[in-house]
Amino acid sequence: HPPPWAPAMTATACLLAALAASLTPVVLGQVCILRPESLRSRYLGNEFEGCIQGATATFAAPGLGDRIRGRLRWWPGDGCKAKGLAESEPGEVYIVRRGRCSFALKAQHAKSLGAAGLVIMDFADSQQSDAEVARTLVAGKAAGLAELVPTVLVGRAAATPLAENLEDGLEVHVELSWGNPRPTALLDLWLPTSPGAGGDVARLLRDIAPAALALGEALQIRPHARVVTAEPDVQRAGLVRHCLSALPQLCSPAVADASSSAGGSGAVFLEE
């Protein structure tokens, strides 16, 4: 009998073949620095002309061409509690560090405090490039979309000058914009975890290879895997055997090590 996910894989391959002829624009979020000029000039030399490219949250994605302007305020803490800012005004844009709770919960608390938008800065010890962070899947759940603010996740390196200026007490104004579309076919590939499923995934990848080659750089494939809780007394050798029984190239020791306190550890991503 074919596995239950086989029809979905076949449909995915057919869909990508159709996408090779017709691409769907993906809207990218940007944080553009308006003032002070001393800060804005530091970003004018990049490829986005004074702006930082980031990942737009799927739970509160604005429309193409939308813009939010306001004063940028550093949000003390982690945004996981609805704790306000001193002398804050409605319509400001908050910036907060990533981690300790979901993106959606931060966006919900920012909304309750009167913010118009939210910028989330990557982990303080993140080793990901700004471009890699901009491709992050910023997802989450909330009671209702009306309780959330538009949210953009940006890289640590790009956002560091913003944080430094705010810490020095300078007044910073930014514009969040979503008017920079590019033709992209995006495939979120959720991998089955059943034993022996690796062969079916390999067949899917072979089936979509012609369409992937035709799309070239316009195709982005993001693999995802279900999180499985190991037994408390399991040995590392057992984890390795379980990992290698499916797709060994997707096994990451850094992510699997939940005992680590580093920003890229499995424990941090599970909390998020």
C-alpha cells in the first residue's frame, strides 16, 4: 500500500512543474532608516539603499505597498510580557530581541501596548547571516489577527547599529515597508518521520528536479521536520541511529543538543 503522504508528494511535484511557467511574487519586509542622517548614511552603501531586509511574519502580513512610519523604541526585556515603555506614545515601532517566547506572542503584546509595528532582532550570539535570517519562517498562533502588529525579523549584524544608537539615547525614526516583491516559488517541505520514509522523500526530490532546475534561483525549498521527544534515558548512540534511519543530511548535532545554552540550540528553538 502506498504511504498516506504519497498523493501529496505527487501533487507537490505537479504543482512545481506548473510554477516553472508562472511565478508568484513573495513580498519581502524592509526596515528603512529615516533619521538621524548619521545612522541612515551607514546603510546607504548596502544593496537595499538605506534599508534592512527582513522576514515578514506570516501571522500578520500586511499588503503589498503598505508602509508604517514611526519612532523606533527599544523594548526592554524580551517582549514575552505586556510590560510597557516609559513615556511611550501610540504609533511607535518597537524593537526587541528574539527568543524566550513565540514571535506571535511578542506581536500581541506590542499591539496591546499601542505599537504600530514590531522589529525583532536575531539572537545576540546568532551566527546566521542577515540574508539567512531574512529567509526565516516567522510563524505563530494568536487569538486573532486584529490583536497583532506587522512584524519583521532582521539579522543581528544589520540591526546592531540601530540598537547602539538607541542605547546612546538618540532618537531614531524608521519606516517598515512591504513594497519590494520578487518572483519566487517557495516550497515548505514537511518531512515524514516514519521509518523508511526517506526513500519516498528522495523520490519526491527526483520528481521535482526538472522543475527545480528550470526555476533556478527563483525556487526556495525549506525542509521542516516534526519534533520528536526522546526518552529521558536515551543514549546519544540511539539518537544517532534514529536520525540516520531517514535523511542523514538533515541531522544537525547543534540543533539536537538541547543541553546547550547557545542561541542556536534546540532548546531555544523549541521555546520559540
